[in-house]
Amino acid sequence: MGRDDAVPERDEALEELRGELEALAERLGDLAYEELRRAVEEGETKRPERERRLTRARNAVERAVALLRAADRE
């Protein structure tokens, strides 16, 4: 197998990884939303720290997805 044969496999692997990261970002967003909902139900007046951390994690994963998309264009 030559170098050119590995390119589609590598592209497919990156696409699969990107899909997994997108799903993970969605799950993190769902968890963050649930934290906000819980805080409202409990009458909290400040944004919960756990929700902030989940949102930061989601944003980091979304940045990784964007980097992989950019790699596809190269």
C-alpha cells in the first residue's frame, strides 16, 4: 500500500473522530443545561460552577472539532 492509499483511511478516521467529538460536545451541552435547570428549580440566583465547567469543556471540544474541520480543508 502506497502513501496515497492511506489518505482516504486517514480522512475517514478523522471524520469518525470529529463525529464522536461533536456527539460529546452535545452531551456536555445537555449536562450543562440540566445543571442550569436544576439551579433554577432550587431557587439559586447564581450560575452554578458545575455548569460553567461543563460549558468550558463543551467549548474546548467544539474548538477541537473546528480544528479537525480545518484539517479536512488542507
